Amino acid sequence: MEVVIAPAEELAVLAADAIEALLRRRADTVLGLATGSSPLKVYDELARRHAEEGLSFAEARGFMLDEYVGLDADHPERYRNVIATEIAERVAWPAERVQGPDGLAADLPAACAAYEEAIRAAGGVDLQILGIGTDGHIAFNEPGSSLASRTRIKTLTKQTREDNARFFDGDVDRVPTHCLTQGLGTIMDARHLVLLATGRHKAEAVHQLVEGPVSALWPATVMQLHPHATVLVDEAAASRLQLADYYRQTYASKPSWQGL
Ligand code: F6R
């Protein structure tokens, strides 16, 4: 696992560089998309590169991590709509090439199985962007999630609903109680995991993710078992890392040809 500690703007550029390198190598790259605040600067940087440098998403495929259950099709916080606004429409990504789990399906387990099959049929995810919850979730795999889990319905914790109330006018009662989420096993199938975290409120989760024992109590710790995982954090999110100096030293002496 590689840990890079840098200001948020630099982290966004690093993540965008990795995505651009993939897209330039193979136009039909498969990207895994996260919602929430953490990837927003990356999406801004990709939108800039699309507008100013012609970076094309026309043949790429996108798979979202998760979706709330039961939000109306036109609800602005429905993740499908968030992804359309934050990234897909800004880079002229054809709508049919970006998919998410269907939180409005009449048969939710069947929708989850179909989503797993769609990812498989696309050849799997090349690079998965991730954020982390203050309780250590990735996607919406809350504490206690099976480390081998696949796409399924989950109940959101009180903590996650409180954290996300800011997107619902601060009203926790308006945050859905359930979601469909890629499982930890699904995420672990992606070929490269790139997690972004900024702010002191993420420091404990980041410490556990990188340095804690692998445990369902801190679901993101499963990433320690991934052969290609990159953790991009600012100083505040890195503030509880025991080996922060070593991570800094390693990154400072990294050969420039290596990339993330
Ligand atoms: C969203 C997702 C979540 C968020 C996490 C952090 O698709 O999968 O795991 O990444 O809740 O959210 P932010 O980035 O808003 O702090």
C-alpha cells in the first residue's frame, strides 16, 4: 500500500494523472466512481483536462460504488444524478456508459446481481476511486461488513446518516436508511484502488485503514490485502499515522517514472 501525504490540490492532480494515463493507453478503460466530497477535486481536474486538453471519456465505462435505496429518480442527491452533475456531463461521458446499482428496482437482490454481472461483462474495473467514511466504511460497507461481500443492500449507520445530512439540508431524517453498495469483495476485484481522504475528521479512519489490524470493524482495512492500493491524504487526515515520516520519505525518493 502506498501512502502519499500532500495538499488536496496535489492529490487530485495525482489521481487525475493515473486516470489520464489509463485513458490514453486504452480509450475503453473502466473507471470506478465514488460520490461524496472526497473525489470532487479529482472530478474538477478531469473536467479541466477534458475542456482544455481534449481528454476523452467517450469510450470509457464507469461504474458507481453505491446508491441510496428509494430516492426519487429526479432527486438531486440520488447518486446517479450526483455523478452525472459532478463528472459525467462535464466530460461529455455518454450516459449509457456510466452505470450504478438501481436503488429503485422492484427486485433489489436481482438488481445487485445484475450489477455484478455488468461489471464482470465490462472486464472489471481498472481504477477504482474511493473515499472513506469516518467509521471506516468504503462504498457503503459499514462496520461488520463481510470482507468478501458482493453488491447488496445495506443499512446505513447513524454515524453515516449524520455525516451525510449536510447533503440533505442538515436533516438526518431525510437521509435514506438503506443503500445498495458494491461489496468489499467487489471493490477488491478492481485492478487499482485509489482512496482520497482529507481533514482531521478522517484521521482515525485513515490510521486504521493503513496501520490497523485487518478487521470487519474497520472495513477499509481490507485494502491492506490489495496488491495495488494507493492512499492519498492531506496533512490533517495523515495526522494519526504512526509511520507518516516513512511514507513521506518513500514518496520523496520515488523514481519519477513509477507513477501511482
Ligand atoms: C460514496 C461512498 C462513500 C464515501 C464516504 C466518504 O460513493 O462510497 O464511501 O466515499 O462516505 O464521504 P465524503 O467523501 O463525502 O467524506
